Amino acid sequence: MLDAPALYDDFYLNLIDWSSSNLLAVGLSNSVYLWNAGNSKVVRLVELSSSDLVTGVSSSPSSNVLGVGTHMGEVQLWDCIRQRKIMTSRGHTARVGAIAWNSNNVYASGSRDKNILVRDIRMKDDYVQKMVGHKQEVCGLKWSFDQQQLASGGNDNRLNIWSVHSGSPVFSLLRHTAAVKALAWSPHQHGLLVSGGGTADRTIRFWNSIQGEETKCINVGSQVCNLMFSKTVNELVSTHGYSLNEINIWKMPHM
């Protein structure tokens, strides 16, 4: 159990992520700390100005780079081994709460400014593509395993599915009745996307992302905060906030 003083209590932020090199990154106030699971050592990697806050953290798939979203709308990339900043990308006008990596070079960032920016760290530009399709804050972002589709959820209760080749949504799905933060792609079935709704919704919904059709809906009785598939067995874990505050493991496909 790790102490996490100043862990910001905000459903829309993504403040914890585990890297492929077994480092746990945690955003606390204006800092990011790394906990090494191998030796239990803790280091402070990032310290922003006192007027800024860490609003999102996300590790690249297989490199030692950590993406850090800030309240001021920046995304900073940090080398976790050398413990130094690699670059700062701008382009958002409000906080960045969601970051999703497509590869070690390409990632997307979602902001309260309603926009999603796709960035390539090999390019000098702040971003290579702007995706516009949400009416409120973007709080959930996940790339499909084949890297061809991006799912985004927003505080506008909207689930958008984007093609890597398009700046407007391929499908815009409005079945949830609260913010959509929890998103997961199945590693076992191509095109299977799962989404979870906030307190006023309390459902987990299954989608065929190729056709943009809902295939199943389950009322789980509580705000859905996160969803993740097991890579080895066909099971899904869901974490919940108000009011049950529980962690559930579901056997797929019948739940």
C-alpha cells in the first residue's frame, strides 16, 4: 500500500499508470512520482509550477517515456530512466486529462477544450491531426490493438469511434446517459469495444466498432470508472465509484 497525499479527487482525470518496465507513475498535485516495483524505490520525476496541476499520466507501450498532461493544457514527455524531460507539446487550451499511445511514437491527447490532438514525437509540429467531435470535456481515450481505431468518451455522454485516417468520427454513439470515461478494447475479439457510463448511467455497453452497433448492455448499479480486459483469459475487470465503490471481474462473453 502506497501513500498518495494530494491525489486529486476528480472522476475525469487519469492519474495512475503502470509502465512496461514495471514503474508505477502517480500524479499527485503538481508532481509525478515513480514507484519501482522491483526495488520499491520512489523518485519524483516531474514537478510543475505551483500554479499548475498534473491531470493525466500515460506510459508508452514499450519505451521508457511517460506522457504527462497538465491543467494548463500541455503534454510533457519524460524519460523515466534518465529522469529528464524530452519535450513539451502545446495545442490545447484547457486541461489534458486523457492520453492514449498508439505506438512508441504516436499518441493522442484529450482535453477539456473538447478536442483530441494526435501527435507524433518524431515531428516538430505540436500535433499532426485534430479530431473534433465532442461538445464537452474528453475524459476517455483508447486505441484499438490494431492501431486503426480510436475510441473517445466525453462528459457530453458521447462515445466516438474514429479512424486513424479521419478528423471526424466514423461513429458517434449516444446510448450512455452520463459521462463516458471507462473504455476497453478486447484483445480476444477484433472490433469489440466496451464502454462504461458515469453515476447517472451505471451501465457497461458492448459495441461492434466495425458496424458501430451496440451488441449488449448491462446495468451494474454504480458509476463505472475503469475497464480492462485480461490479455490471457477472456475476462473483464471493472472498477466503480459512487455508490458501490467496488471492483468486479466478469467472465466473458456472458458477463
